[in-house]
Amino acid sequence: MQNDLIQQWTELNKAAMQAIKELGEINTNAMTRLTQRQMEMVNLYMEGGAKQLETLSQIKGMPDMVAAQSRLFAELNEKLMENARQTVEVLVEVKTELNAWVEKGMQNAASNLPVKTPTAKK
């Protein structure tokens, strides 16, 4: 009886450690991908600032400046919207991975529950 209990406890701990490891991998992957999205966003702002300075140095009048600012703003906005779309895709994928992880955990928990067999009354 005691050996069975120790065996069940060992199996339960192994399953829990595996689940924690899988969750850690999901989180690490998510943070890596989201950090990459943030770095790309920073790069977009840096490139936009550099383009703005370059363009402003070549402007000859106010109408040229307004047109250049509008063009640069439209370009930056388009790139930022694409980055935001990609970020949402990452978040949806992470949600799907977490849902699958929870489902797997629920299945493992259900399969590890001790099954009580009914005893016949005498």
C-alpha cells in the first residue's frame, strides 16, 4: 500500500514538473517574440526620426514641409499598424498554446485520479 502511494506521488510530481517545464517554454517563447516586436517598433521610430531629420534638412518652404510630414507620418503609421497586427498574431498564438497546455493538464489530471472500484456488500 505504501509503495503504491509513493509510486503515485512520484508520478504526480513528474507530471507536475513536466507541465511546469512546458509552461516555462511557452512563456519564454512568448516573451522572446514580444520583445522582438518591441525592438522592431523602436527601430521604426528611430528610422522615422532619421528620415524626418533628413527630409527637413532638404525642405525649402512650408508647403514642402507639410507634404513631407504627411508622407512620413503615413509611412510610419502603415509600418506601425503592420507591427501591431503581427503582435496580435503572436498573442493569439500564445493564447492557443496556453489553451492546449491547460487541456493537456486537465486530461493528465483526470487520468491520474485514483479510480475507486465499488466493493461488493456481503
